Amino acid sequence: MVTREEILVLGLTAGVTGSLVGGLMLGIGMGLVVQGAHIGWLLVLPGAPVGGMLGYLLARKLAKKLG
């Protein structure tokens, strides 16, 4: 059975890793766009969905413990 502590750790881990990955993609992408390299948009646009996907994958890993 999944405990309350594991759910809390999942939330914290998903939030931190999602923010770091999404923020890095946003920062590097915007830096490229400002410099005139339009390829930076390929990093900026999927930044938030990639961060959310990490949380989703962590939640699926925790859900496997239930089964």
C-alpha cells in the first residue's frame, strides 16, 4: 500500500524535477531566440509539457506499487 509519505515525496519530486527541466528548456531556448537563432523555439514551446510528463511518469511508477 502506498503511504502518505510516498505521495508527498512524489509531489515534491515531480514539482522540483518538472520545474528544473522546464525552466532550463525555457531559459536556454529564450537565450537562443534572443540571439537570433529561431531553433530556440523548439526548446521553449515543449518546456512545460515535458516538465509535466516527468511528474506523470513518476506517478505511474508509484501506481505500479499498488498493483
